[in-house]
Amino acid sequence: MVQIKSLSFLALASSALADVITVDVGSSGDVFSPNSVTAKDGDIVQFNFHGTHSVVQSDFSSPCSSTSNTAINSGTLSSGAFSVKINSTDPIWIFCGYARHCQSGMTMVINPPSSGDTLEAYTQAASSSGRSQSPSNVQGGIVGDASAFGTDSSSSSASASASGAASGTASSGSSSATTTASSTSGSSTASTTTSSSTSSTSSGAAEKVKVFGIAGVAGLLAALFA
């Protein structure tokens, strides 16, 4: 159980460290802005649409054309967002598959290589490509902003759940201590026959308060690691 909790914590921590990289699609004409970004494994690239465009992945050698069932494809969108979670630092070549936007230079790259293939060469090759081709299905990402991956809502839910459990347990422990304290008062009042009897009752009641206080702390710890 502890190991599972540790793995869950590490997963949440990893999500929290992921960056969201935004790219505007068509905000300044038929271009991606910026047209080159660097993303690490686990980051999310969020494409914000301004006008009718698409986000499609192709091989470097085949700009404006992709029919792969594993390639990124947003489908044609005119507003909203399309988000892609990066699972590799390999170069990802992107073009707009709407109309002839690709042929007119609407291209970009995620994680450009340090040498060899360049965005300039990819864009130049795209200018002489034929009709654009895209996969038939939306794939490789989620239509929606980065929160569509559930990272923020999961973290909030986990935090609220832990807080609620701790609060409930602490309240229960406090109630038990109050009840015990009341019993102590009653016992002390009733035990007025001899000083030794009074001393014994007070000592026993104090011990009960101590025990219940420890139990309350134990309950709180149990709730946090349950």
C-alpha cells in the first residue's frame, strides 16, 4: 500500500513539473507562432486556433502529406485548442493540412535537431508538394486545452480528499477528548468521600485523556496513509 502511495505521489509530482508550451495557429496569418519549440518528455504543447487550420504530423521527407495512423492530427478547427503530450524528444515535423496552407509555408517543428534536417529545408520542400493529405481521424492529442489531460483536476481532488480525511479524523479525536474530559469532571465531583478516592479517580481520568489523545493522533496518521 505504501509503495502504491509513493508511486502515485511521484506521478503527481511529475505532472506538476511538466511545462505547457503554447503555439498560436493562424493568429498572424497562415503561420504557427512560434514555428519552432523545444519540449521535454512529459510536456504538453497546446495549439490555440485562430481561424480555420489543422495540425498534422509528417515525416521530414514528406511535408504536407501524412496518412499514418499514429501521426498527430487535430482535424480542421477554427477556434479552441488542440493539445499534444510529448513522449519523446525526437523531432516532430508539423504542417497545416487545410487548403494549401502547407504549400504556402505553414509549417513548424517540435524539438528541432541540432544538425542536419532544418525547418527551412522542410518548408522549402513543402512549397513544391502536391495536394495536402491528412489522416482521417483525430489522433495523437486531445481537442481542448492542456487541462483536458486531467493533471490539474487530479491534483486538486487528491488534495481535497486528504484534507477532508484529516479534518474529519481530527474532529472525531477532539470530540472523544471532550467526552472524556466531561467524564473526568463527573468522576471527580462524585468522588468526594475520601482524598485517596478523589486522587485515584482523577489519575485514572487523566490517563484516559492521554490514551484518547494518542488514539486521535494515530487516527489522523492512519487517515493520511490510508
